[in-house]
Amino acid sequence: MIPTEIIMWLGFALAAYSVVGNDVIQTLGTFLTSNEKRVKWYVLWAYAGGLMTLILIIGYCGWGNYLGLGGDDIAFDRLDKIDIPDQLSWHYILPPLVLMLLTRIGIPVSTTFMILTFFSFKSLGGMVQKSVMGYLIAFVVGGLIYIFITKTTEKKFLVHPMDGSSSNGIWTNLKFWTVAQWLSTGFLWSQWLTQDLANIYVYLGKDDMGVNSFVASLLILVGLLGYIFYRRGGRIQDIVRSKTNTADIRSATFIDFIYGLVLLVFKQDVLGLWDAKLPMSTTWVFIGLLAGREIAVAYKLDMKLELKELKGIGLDLFKVFLGLVISVLLVYVMKMMIELG
């Protein structure tokens, strides 16, 4: 029989690898894409890793509510609705292991559905509902915002490439946009971490974590983040690179800020539409925002929608839907096999 502590740490490490390799790069994707040709990967890693360390310390010390991040534990209350057993059997290693394999081939499977559903299948309906609403709201918000701002932002960005000069005011001022984008990325990164840390720390539990365990978990996460930055994001990053003008630091600034705002909204109880403490798939929010933006930008720039744009959006939606179906089916099959065995 495998000791529970070994299962906890093995599950944590596998889940951390999957989350960092899949979900994290969808959050930091525009930051990486727009800076990878100008800034060394380890500088980007130091910035993201430093912020991650700060957020984790805030969560561990229970300062989240005081600092406006919500929650008073390492998972920022996102595990309150998840049933975590006192003893973990070897079966709990299966979800992150399968997820890691799927991540390697580039399928954007949600860590929320794969891992948390295995712990608490009864929460699946609420998590799916909240995630689908996340896609729809992000799609609508992204579409509406870019309908109004495309001609004054994206069109100017395409006409005036970033050359570091100040001849066109702030539109081509590299220093201004570098500061703006790094600030918007920091805002987004903090919002994402408070949503998705639950997918990893479910293995260690949110309470009674010693200082040594916390430091060890922090080193694992920051180390894996560095590995992903070194690899320039991996296959999932291709989704970001395929969208219009996402390599432009100015466009990335707007994407990150809007994405962060949508995640901030879902941390609140809004008209009883969802439970603020219930985990959700941030992957769906990310894909929805890019889809709404892509349609609005394509329409405003060309005054028409090409079939290739619609196909690309449909393919992205199909991938996340396929990821949901695969996640739920695999969890169901694994549970059935465990019961039969």
C-alpha cells in the first residue's frame, strides 16, 4: 500500500505539471508571445514567478480577503465545495497522470474538470454551468469591447508597427506599452492564480500545511513555470499565436486586462447566476474571449467575416468541448474501474 503522503506529493507534482503546461500558458500566453523576441525567457519567468510567490504567500498566510483577492486559505476558498478525503488511495494519481499525457499532445483539457471532478463528482454540474457561462460572457464582452475599440486600437497598431519611437505618440512608445502590458499581466496573473490554485492544492489540502510543505510546493510550482517559459509555452501556445496581432505588445495589454476583469467578475456572486466559491474552467473563459475578439476585429478591419476565422473559432470551441467530454468520460471510467476492481 502506497503511503498517503507519497500519493499527496506525487499527485501534487503531476497536477502542477499539467496545470502549468496547460492552463498557465493560456493565461500568460499573450505575455510570452509579445515579449519572447525582445526579452530573455528567464526575465519573464522571474516576473511571473515572483508574482506567483507573492500570491501564494498571501494565500498561505490567509491575507486574501484583506487584500481584495478573496479567500483566506492557499486555494482562496475554491476547495470549500470539494470533498477531500482524509486518506488518498493510489487511484487519485490517475487524473493528473492522464491529464499530463493529454497536455503533451496539445489537447486543452481542463484541469478543473479532470482533477476536481474526480474528487467531487457531484460538483460537476455546477462547474460546467459556470464554465460555459464564462465562455459566453467572455465571448460577448470581448466582442462588444473590440467592436468599439478596434479602429482606435488594433487598426492603429497594424498601421503603426511598434518601433520604439515616439513619433506617433503613445501608439509606438515601447516603454509605455511595456509598463502597461506587464501591469495588466500582473493583474490577470493574480486573478487566475486565485481561481486555479485549487486544482493543484487539492492534493495537499488547504488547511494545516506546515511551512516546509508550503516552501516545497512553492519551489515545485516556480520551477515548473520556469521550464514552460524555457520551452516557449509548448503546443498550447499555438492557439494564442494563431489569433490576429497577439504578438503585438499593445494588443496583448488589452487582452490580458479584459481577461482579468472577466475572472474578477466570476469571483463574485452575481444575481445568483453562479457560486463564487465554486471552481470553474478558466480555459473556457480564455477561449471565449479570444473568439469574441477575433470576430469583432476581423469584422471591423475588413467589414466582413472570412470562413477561415469562423472555422478557427469553431475549432477552438470544439477542442475545449472535446476536452470537457474526454475529462468527464475518463473520470467516469476511472471511477467505474476502481469500483469494479
